[in-house]
Amino acid sequence: MRVGRSFHVDSSHVLPGHPKCGVMHGHTYRFDVLVEGPDEAEMVMDFDDIRRHVDAFLEGLDHVHLNDVLPMPTVENLARHVFAGLREKIPGLALIRVWEGDGKFAEFEPRR
């Protein structure tokens, strides 16, 4: 059983060497956070607990220049970064999906 919440931040970034994204620009990112528990769980995790942990972490990504956080702030690297930052705080964290605008996303789900 999985439950999840979505969160939004606005940030800028530059992808050095990329022909189109090599200049500073911004996105509204959506982060989907999925938490996994037993199939028979009556409640995998309270949505407010998820929100509290994720809000605290994403505060460091909202309205910042992401190159100050990650050397190459692609959606792939953002997904790994957020997963690593939440792994210890959210038991059962299963997947982070990062949307860069509409229709473009990356997912990080560690191999088991």
C-alpha cells in the first residue's frame, strides 16, 4: 500500500553546457512523495506527518538558485537529493517524483 502527497516550489537553475537550459531560468517544480507500508495497513502514515517533514526539507529549495544546492540541478539529481534528505525522516519512503513544469518528470526509487 502506498500513500503520497504533492508539494510545489519555485526555483531557478542553469544546466551548464546545455544548449537551451544553459542560461538561468526558473520552474515551478512539483514533488510527489510516496510512502509505502504493509498492504493491510489501516494507515501507512498520517498525511500531516508527511507534510511536516517534506515542508521542512523543501524550504531549502524554494525560491533559491538550485546551482547553489547542487552542481548540476537536473530533475534526476533533484529526485535523488530529496530522497536522500528525507530517507531518515520518513519511514517507508518509497519514491520521489519531480515534475519540471507540465509533463516532464524524473522518479527516484532505490533498488531493493
